[in-house]
Amino acid sequence: MGPVALAIHGGCGVMAKLDLSEEEWAAARVDLRRSLEAGWAILSAGGSALDAVQVAVIVMEDSPHFNAGYGAALNAAGYHELDASIMDGQTQTGGAVAGSRHIRNPIRAARLVMERGEAVLLAGHAADDYAKAGGLEVVPNSHFTTERRVKALAAMKEHEKQGTAAKASESEKHG
Amino acid sequence: TVGAVALDAAGHLAAATSTGGYNNKPEGRVGDSPIIGAGTYARDGVCAVSGTGKGEFFILHAVGHEVASRVAYLGESLEQASSKIIIDEFQPRSIGAGLVAVDAKGNIAAPYNTDGMFRGWVTPEGKFFVGTHD
């Protein structure tokens, strides 16, 4: 058996401009650690890289501290459109969903698309329908909304009115 | 955006990425995360890549595939290949970006050209690292 390794990211940006409290920074680091531990548990037990990356991403999708799943950014119309993809290096197959509104964990839907092999990328309501028909959990779009994201969108709209969008903070732009 | 890359004991690589895009994005906008070869890519024997940053540029530069191609065809190390794009090409153009990648030997690269990146990894020796800023 060869070596195993795992790496994750939860987004990049101008961190100094993130309006996070010390508690929120600490909580984000805890969730990064949880993500690593989830993936590592699979790899160290001889599980697949594919399963490891999926569970690692799910932990972050379910965390409010990252821009994916619960806590994701809002679009200009005030709702969430979520994208995800997964790729298996062994088989050179991949699956993805774009613009999904209701799939609780979009990475699970990407995996489903990949494994069924009927398509590589499904978009919009078709992705939602495909996931639901495949037995994945679907939720109201409001499930993904956090107070931080609502405030960030309102701030960006105000910046647009004032013509100051370029001065928006990182958390207002990306979170 | 969040993402993960892994090498398993059987020598197989995988990558995954998930995102909400960015605040106030146009309806219907699709970034790089669901585009295989842009924000996500994996190829056994070479590397697995997951990106974060200005997605349109990850699409235009096919970043995930580009990193793998540099490793496979130019023989660059994972660190060289990923830094070539994120640091050498994107940073001078103020294209904020980062990625995590792992190669077939378990080497890990996590370059970014912003002030920081939420990131973490576990080495083949089982050592955990979590970071946010430089």
C-alpha cells in the first residue's frame, strides 16, 4: 500500500478585510480540522480518494463559515445558485451540477451525476430534479441563507447605488 | 468556495469543489467550480487539483488541467506547476486565486496570491496542518 495524503481549502481572499470575530475565526479553523479528520478517517482506513474528498467537502458545505452549501453567497436576485464537481483520477470520469437551488449537498449530486454517467454537467432545475429522483436530500433555498449573507447582499446593493462597489469589503463581495 | 484533493493507498487521486459563487453574482452565472478541467481536475499518476478565486479566469486558463499538463508533459514538480499559474501568471494581473493540489507521491501544494486562504492538509506521515493567513 502506498502513501495517502489529503488537502483542503475553504476559499481565499483579502483576509484582513473579513469582518470575522475571533470566535468566528476559531470556529472556521475547527471546521477545517473537522473536514480534514473526516477525509483522513476514510483514507487511513484504506478507503478511496473519491470518498475522502466528498466527505471533506460535505463538512465544509454544512458549515456556515464557508461559501458553499449552508452559508453560501446570494446572487443578485437574492437567492442561492450552487455549483459543485468531483473527478475520479483513476477512471478519468467526472460529474458536476451548476445553478442548483435545492440540493442540500451539491457535491453528492455531482458524485451521482458522475457515477450514473449519463452526463458530466447538469444545470438548474434539472440538477435539482435529478438529485431528488436519485434520493438525495433537497431543501428550500432559504436553508442555505445566513444573516451574514443577507447583510452582505444588502451592503453590495447599497454600494451599487452609491457607485462604491470597488470599495466593498471582502466579506461583502465573497464572504 | 471549498475543495479537497486526495491520494489513497491504492494510488488513486480525486478532486472535489463546491461553491456558492460570489455575493451579488448575476443570475445564471456559472463559475469554474463545476467545470471539470478548470476548478477541479484529477488524473492518476499525475495530480489532483481544486481551485478557488476569480472563477472566470480559472475557466479561461483551464487551470486544473493546466497544472496537470505541466506536471505530466513538462516534468515540473507540483509546487512549480501550481505556482507558475497562481503566482507567476495570475498575481501580476491582480487575479486573486489559490488552489490545493496533491500528486501521485503525496506531495501537497497550496499556493495562493491573496492575503490568505482557508486551508489544511494531512501529510503522508499523518501530520495535520490548518491555516488561514500567511
